Amino acid sequence: MISAILLAAGRSTRLGRPKQLLSLGHTNIINACILNIRSAGINSITVVTGYEAEKIEAVLEDVSIARNSDYLQGMISSIKAGIAAQPASVEAALLALCDQPHVSATLISQLLDRYKLTKCSVVKPRYLGQSGHPIVLNRSVFPNILSLGTGERLDLLLKRYDVQYVDTDEVAVVEDIDTEEDYLSLLKRLKQQLPG
């Protein structure tokens, strides 16, 4: 089974309000991410919460929750919380960020297809030579992630593994939403994509 881990524990300090709950069309950013993951064929989704956990969990349905009490320690602590919550039946996990609602289900499917074809340790999307998220992690990588210290970086660890890249024209894989300007830019782009 391939599951998904959606990181949603951050404080959104530069934005000043939880980015997970920002409006996006008829939904919000975090549920738009979940919809894209589900549309790519992943049904087992673990959402890692931390800051404003109750508010974020209140808008979620049909997902597992891994609450990270150490979210102030940074993203690695949330990744570890998500990995630790995966059942033994999970062969690989898609690691996704909650502020990338514009990463398409099509691209996620391409990442999953590459993993299924190669069974390699890591699959990453790549835009104009720059790798991004979400990424697929084989279970063999999990123990080393769980052993990472607070200040250590996942990208440096993953360089030790066989990495497959899926080249894409989706700039979304290297973007996220950190500021009000980022959010307004996303809304403008999505509006331009609407028909008519």
C-alpha cells in the first residue's frame, strides 16, 4: 500500500494566520491538497497537525491524524511524526506539503507510477532542474528519517539514496505559500485558469 503524509503542523508565522485554512474556491487549502492526493488514487492519508491543531482537525474528514506536540522544533519533527504513524502495511509514502494545493493530481499520479515502475528509494518532481515536493519515499528510508536530529535536513539524507526524478512543467512543485502575497498570487493564477 502507498499512503500519504500531509504536513500541516506549521505556525504560518510570515502569514499571520493558519495557511491551511485559507479559502480556495469552494474549499480551503488543506482540503484542496487532500482532494488532489485522493484523486491520484491514495486513500490512506495521515495529516500531521501541530499549531492550531483543533481548528485544522475540525475541517478534516476521512483522514488519520498524527498530532505533533514538538512542532516548534520544525519540519523534521512533523515528518518523523507522520512516518511513525504509518502502519506496517505501508510500502511507501507520498510526503506532501499542505501549502501546495496547486500541485495537480496528474503529477502525483506520475510520481506514483514512477515509484511503482522502479521501486526506488525516492521519487521527486523536478522543475527546470530544481527538485521539489511532493516526494515518494520507500519504507526502507523510514528508519533513517526517524533517526534524524532536530537540526538535520531531509534533503541531505535523501542524497544518499537512489533518487528518480519526474520532470514537470508545474512550477507548483517548487512553490509554497508563506506570505499574503503568495496567497494572492495563487488566487490570481487559479482565476486565470478558469474557463471563460
